[in-house]
Amino acid sequence: MTNLPAEKTSQKTVLVVEDEEALAIGLCDALEHAGYKVSAVNDGPSAQERIRASEPDLIVLDLMLPGMSGIDVLRTARGEGNRSRVLILTALADEDDLLRGFEAGADDYVKKPFSPKELVARVDAQFRRVKMDNAPPDMLELTPEITVDLARLEVHRDGQVVPLTPREGDILTYLISNHDRVVTRDDLLLDVWHYQSANVETRTVDIHIVGLRRKVEPDPANPTLIQTVRGKGYRWHD
């Protein structure tokens, strides 16, 4: 058996899960051209098997799949301990649908229709993402009823444990670390998502803030911790 060159074995692996054949081919071509090692499947059960077998570095995952929805594929993978970065593809514009994707463990989304160039840029951004300080932070007491353990990605409120996604943990850490200033949407895209440019059309930041508020705010409908500064961004107030 011939060994692959070192530069090939170090390639990041991407699994494309998309049932539209023409789109899947286009995505694979674009990602391979960008230097990624790409494979593809076109239904939910096949995706589940491939994820278990190969543990790709990143999964491009359509939500509407035959046999098993993308959300169920993602929930199962996360439940089995899979830590692949996940970029969901969706034609759905409903905020609750996107929140379900993020709650299941997605890292970002792209709304159809999109260009292959945009998709590659999003994939690149996921691999450029730099992890924040690995030292476990102290338990944060937000109110007498709500505490957050960022090391375990858990919110303890009213006697219940509510899990945080890794992205929500990063956002919360960033907001608290920058509590003395207004954090803009561009700040979050550049410093948390690590996009090369913040000049992109995405509601990712806003949707994640909504989901995070539901977990850490005493009254999510009237947020007092993650405050909106109209026309500017967000400020952490403790």
C-alpha cells in the first residue's frame, strides 16, 4: 500500500450531506479546489453511518434529508460524543428552526441559495477558529437562582441543569471579558466566529444571542444581563 504524502494526510476532512445531486457535486468540487479532502452522502441514515465511521473534521449538513432529518443526524452525533464542526444548510427562514439547529450542536448556518464561494469562506472560518483560554473559569453566579459553569458548559437555574453549546460558551465568555464596552456584531463575527471579514449577510449572531438569553436571563423577554445597545451591538451588565 502506498503511503500518502504528509501534506495529504494533514488535509482537513469535510463530509457533505446533501440530497440535491447537482448541489452536492458543486460543493464537493469547490471544497476540493480549496484544499479539503471531501466525501459526500445523500440521506440521513448514510450520514449517520459515515460520521460514526470517519469522524470528519467538519460536516456540511442539509436539514431536509430523506430517511432522517439533519437535526436528528446532528443530535445523534452529538449524543454519541462527536465533536466535528457542523455547518448547516437550510432553506428555512424561521428563527425557531435555526435555533433548533444550534441547540442540536451546529456551529453556523448558510441559507439557501448561496454561492460555493460563500460556503468555502464559512468552512475556512470554522477551521480558523481559535479556542479561548482552556483554563476552566470559576463558577459565575448571575443571580441567586442562576449560575454558569463555563468549563462544563452548564447553566444551573431553579434546580435544573441547562446545557450550553460550545458557541454559546464562547459568546458568553467574550461578552463578560469585554463588559466595559459595547460588543458589536462585527466584533463577534471576527473574534468569536473568526471570519476573515464581517461584511457577510448572516443572522447567526442575533440567533445565538436569542438562544443564550433564554438560558441565562432571569426574564429572557426583558433581558438585563445581555443588553442590546440600539444601532451598536450588545453589552454585558452584571
